[in-house]
Amino acid sequence: MAYDKLIPIKSRLDHCVAYVLNPEKTGLAAALGYIGDREKNTLGQTVLETAVNCQLETACQDMMQTKRRWDKTGGVLGYHIVHSFAPGEVTPVQAHEIGVEFAERLLAGRYEAVISTHLDQEHLHCHILFNSVSFLDGKKYRDNFAAYYQDIRGISNEVSRAHGLSVIEPKGGGRHYSEWAAEKTGKATVRGLVRADIDAAIAGAFTYASFWAQLARQGYAVKHGANVKYAAVRPPGGARFIRLASLGDGYTEEDIRRRLAEVREEGEQAGYAAAEVTLGRHSLLVKQIRLAREDMAFAVIVQDLTWKREQEKQLVLKSAVVKEMHHRVKNSLQTVASLLRLQMRRLDDAALQDVLEESMNRILSIATTHELLSRSGVDEVMIGEVIRNIRNNIIRAFSRPDFHVQIRQEGDDFPVNSDTATSAALVINELLQNSLQYAFRGREQGGIRIVVSRGELYSCIEVIDDGCGYDTVAVRPDSLGLSIVRTMVEDRLHGSLKTESGSGGTHVMFDFRNQ
């Protein structure tokens, strides 16, 4: 279970940020320093800290910049959540991943935040520090009774359940809404995956003992037998055991014995039986088939599954390597962006500052894509999530009190590989930057739509603004932004680019080959 404590920060923001990221524990920079204390949050070569909608190195500056942009530098400066886990319930990496997921869901892409996981106590705990002012619209986070129990406590329970953790339950029974909703929409949950693995083990086993052996071969830790009060399993990579009885109807010990008996009965009626066995390093599938012959009662077929099981292990290893690779690329790109940000603040020339900010946004558009890929463990990511991250970065960079822009995301959502995601991110970032820089001059508000359409061979993305438009013929063909867009679309995405512009706005459409 995760326990959450919410602490409003009313002193200096820079002290609190330091507290979250230096042992002195003195205000917003001190809080950031504390949660980022490397003696508390380092696991081997892995530092358990993550920034959301900002950069780790400049988190305090980013938060204060947002406050100044919306003229809200007083009152509560930020909020500090301590997200704690029961001793032994999760590993450090799992605790951090859960903490990041909780923060992202709670903040909904609206607030800058820093998350750090501390390992210096028996109970692992995440420190989450977030800005009180939204970089999207300047609205302040509401801190009240309802916000805690509906948002913080509710989302914490949902995330805990999704990861197979215990939760602080209200009175009453039944399956948690988050699990029901996730499964209804086809999204995987930990308990759903465990149920699926149990179903597969029952289908491949004819005895109660072979059922448990099947789960063990799948990487599960198991507890059962006469001396065990509650039969339970721990999934591969899981931190705690899940009782079979908590998985719902059909998964108690009695239910599993009954289902195994039904499988045996069906096998006997069909004249066959099968079981997977392990001999040393070899995995074998043994099938017994009844024969209608007087001289031979049955035949036995043995299938070697060793190669298949080894390939499954290699896939798990590959997933871990892919995640680490994308994580390192993301960190390197964020470092480069932070260096550009520092250089930009030392310049007095506004034109040069604009150039550096454009470059920084391009780098961050690639970094956010690699961050998504580092979470998935596979070489693909949902295009909708890529666009959503680019949209949030752009809004954060261009929002100001005297101008309100609404960027809407519409259409289809589907997976794309890393090359497509990175190239599309750069193109969308460039098109959004151009719209926000030039389309709404002299106006107090504007609207941009990003429409995604999936086709059979090619998919299409449209960026449509309601700005003043421009003469497409008069645009310099050697401009950097246009060169980036054309190169990405034609050379990397193998698609085409079309632009229409007039007094009603600008409509840019590009397509790309499906993977």
C-alpha cells in the first residue's frame, strides 16, 4: 500500500526544491535539494529521480518562471507529497516507477514536478514536489479535503491496485473501479495478467501439482500446501504476493481444483492428456493420446520447448536493454537542453535567446519521445502520447498571461516505432512553434488543432491553426524550420508534405508510412 502526506510549501520555492532533490531541509530549493540527495536516492549506478514537465537541473527556475509568467508568485508556492510504501512491498525501482506514475496521473500534464525515491529508511518512499501554478493556464492547484480524498488518495489507490499492491480500502467489497475500467477498455492490469497466466497454467496442467509447477516455470514465486493458510503467487518482477482468493471468482484453491478436474474430464473424453515438464535445462511438452487399437492403448508425443522458453527469456532481457538505452539517450538530451537554457539566460540579445529556445524545444521533443520509449521496454510508443508531451512542452514555453492558446488533440491513436515517433515529434514541434510565433500576432487568443488519421498504408497528421495565415510562396526555402520539416517528412518518414494558408489560418498536413 502507498500512504500519502500532502505538505503545502509557503516559504522560498528554491529552498523547497533543494529539500526535495540536500539534507539541510530548509524551504522550495531546500526541499528539491533534499529529495535529490544522492546518498538517499542512488541505487548502484541508477539515480532514482525524475522531472515531469521541467528539467531536473533547472526545476526551481522553471517553476518560478511559470509563476512570473502568470503573475502568481505569492501564497502557496508548491506542494510536497510523501508517497510511502509498506516495508518489503516493492523494490526501489518499482517504488520509483509507481511514484512517477502516480505524479503524472495526479498532475495531468499541468504542473512541473520533481520525483525522487529515498532508500534510507526501512519503508521506501517517494518525494513529489510540484508547482502550485499550472504552466498551461496559470490556475493554482486546489488544496482541500475533497482534493485529497478524491484526487490524491483515490489516484494513489488506483495506481496501487494496478500494480498489485494493497490499498487503503473504504468499507465494502467488490473489485476496485480502476481495475474494472481498465479491463473494460482493454488495458492490462497486474491482476488481470496474473489471472491470464493462471488460466494458461490450468489449461496446460492435469494435476494440482503440475499447475503449480507451470506457474513456477513462468517465473512465479508460489506459496501453497498444508502449512500455508492462504495460497498466493508473486508474479515475475513483483514485490509482494497476491492471494489467489483476492483475484475473484474462479481463482480460489477450490475453484482451481474444480477447473483442473474439468480439464482432465475434457481430455479424457477427447482421448488425450498433456503436461509440460522440466528435465535439467530442457522444457518438454508430453502428450498422451488414446489409440483405438488392441495392441496399443495410447501413444506418447514429446515436444522440445527449450528453444521457445529461451526465446521468452531473451525477450525479457531485450526489453530491459531497450528501456535502459532510451533512458540514457533521454538523460543525455535533457543535459544538452539544460546547457542551452543556462547559455540562453546569460545572453542579452533577444534574437539569440529565441534561437537557443527553439533549439532547446527541438531537443526536448526528441527527449520526451525517448522517455516514453524507456518506460515501455519495447521499440514502439503510442502516437497520441508523443503528441500530448510535445503539446505540453510547447504550451509551457509559449504561454503568457496576455495570450491564451488552446491546442486540441483529435483523431486516432496507435503505436509507432521509435524512428517514426522521433521524426513525427520533431515535425509537430516545429509546426506548433511556427504557429505560436507568427500566426497570432496582435491577438489575445488562438486555437490549434492536431488531427491524427490512421490509414491502411499511410497515416496522416494535420496541424491546423486559426491565425492570420501567410504567403506560402514567399517563405524562404532555406529556412531552418522548413528544412527540418521537409527532411523529416520526406527522408525519415517517407511521406509527403502539404501546406495551405489564407486569411482563415494555416493548414499543414503530412503523412508517413505505417510500420
